[in-house]
Amino acid sequence: MSIYLENGYLDYKGIKEIGQKYIYIIGGRGIGKSHLTVDIKNSSAAPLLYVRRSNVDLSNSFCCMSDFSKHEWFGANVIYKYNDKKGLGYAYKSEEDLQANKPFIYGISLSTFNNKTGIDFTQFYDIVFDEFIPQKKSRPIRNEFQAYKNIMEAVYRNRNIDDSEKITTWFFGNSNAIMSNILIGYRLIPDIYKAVKSKIEITQVDRCEATLILPFKSKVSLSKNSNPFYRNLPKNQKLMEIYNEFADMEDDRVQHQNLKEFVQDFKTPAFSVWIHKRDFRFYVTKRVNAIANEEFFNTQSSLEKWQKECKKFLRPMFLSGDITFSTYEVQCDFLASFDCVSWNEIAVDNT
């Protein structure tokens, strides 16, 4: 089954047929990811839940939709509304639907649901997380994975088994980076690395009912090579836009190190952070029960201290490539520790 239409854009029907409950599509711009939202909504009579990371992103989406939405997408009389105070967006197909408050698209943001629970989203069967991978300079959202789980808990709450099986969640992201807290939270980073290195377009991850789609062979992307704008972009941007390469994967941070050259600096419930005896660089492994300069315990106060004090210098060092990891799983645990609400959310060793 192909994931492309004859014109080279992504094929909703083909992807839906092979997709599991959670479908991740990560690729260059202009290959049809956003237009899939139109196909997803038009394939169902139920309203669509549209999610962005921040209220600013959501506001921009609903403000721009009215300018760029084509009549053949949802009709000629679509009305878009955004409630800045509540951080909610709505799309109505007609004035009558607006007066009856019957939107066909609901827009929400992860930042709004950081601390929200108890909302009923059982009317939705398709959820689209658009631009779910943040740009490297994007403002971080505190406890982003927890906010995502709050939304999904509201979607799945109070449904019977048959009804819950009808739900599909879509994630659309650009291939400029992979460090999304959702990918980290589901431990999908190792699977993406493997797919990228082997140029595998479709990967089924059965343990979390996920389908990863990386459209390396998109004819739309390759056609950009003849475009004077794209072919003259800097190297990394050209790789992303034309060949759907991941710009932040050129420096592989999983590298085996000799522990004899390191001293255990921090010991957490999930992993150990080692500092080199001569150079100012770090190595992260699974938790090792040996003496450390500082130990963080499986308590809320200890987690808050870790996130407040260590994130300030360890996160920038990770971005600059001065931290290596023993495995991709350890890398996921390390990154998740700065966003989680409890040490128990990641691999905890209490021994």
C-alpha cells in the first residue's frame, strides 16, 4: 500500500489503511501533512479535535485559516472563531451552526491543558496534533507530556471498548528535529533513529500501537531541487526540505564510553550522570549504585530540585553535543526527566 497519491502528495486512505491507533507523520514542508487534516475531517461526520502546542500557535492557526481555507475544503461559508481568554478555537460550516454552537472543528492547545482535567471529549474520534515537534528555539511547555495525557484521558474517558477502538490520533511534524516530549514520553526516539538510518518510510511500533511514517521518497520534496529557493538553502535546511533528512541527527549522541575515565556526578532514580575526569563533558547511563557527588531520591522535592538546578546547564549541554548516552532508552529517560511530574513516569530503580 502506497502512502502517496499519484501527484506525490500524502494519501489519506493509504495511510489510514496501514495506520494503527497513533499515526506519526514527520517530513519536510509542503508534502501534504496539513492537507491531511481536511481529508481526516471530511471522512467523518463527527467533529475534529485540532491541537497545537501553545495558545499562540493555535491563535495563528485559526486566524490564518479564514484567509487560506479553500472553498472545496469545507465549504464556502466556513466561519472561524478564536476565544483568546479560554485559549479555544472553533470552526463552523455556516451561520446557522454558529448560532446553534455546533462547530465541526474544535481547537485546543497543550499549554491550556497543562493543569486541566475533568473535561469531556467523548464526541471526538479523530485528534490531530499539528506541528507537535517544537522548533529548537520554541518556548518550552512545562509538563508537556502530562498535558498531552490530560487531553487524551478526556478523549477516552467513559467510552465502552468498541467505541474507544474507533479513535485515531494523528501527529504531524517537520523533520527539523525529533526532540518532542511526546516522542520521548512514548520512547519512540530509538525507533525513529533506526528508521532514519535505514531510510525506512513505514515503521510499525506494536508496543504502543503506533505507526511512524517518514516520507523520504516524496516526489513533492524531490521536485524542490529544481526550485531556485530550495536548492540554494544552507546544507542542513536543504537536507530537511528536499530529502526529509533530520537536521539534528548528524551528531549521534549514543556512544559507548569507558567509565574508568569518568566520575559519577549525579545519581537519580532512573539514571546516572558521569563527568569526565579531565574534560567538561558528561556521559549518561542506567542507574549505577555507586558513590556519586550528589544523589536525587524518588521524591517530589528531589525531582523539583533536579528540574530547577540541573536543567539550566545540562539541557544546553545536550543541545551543544557535550553529553553522550549509553543507549537511546537512557537518552529518552534523561530528556523525559526535565518534563515529567514524577520519577515514577520513567524507568525507576529503587534499589
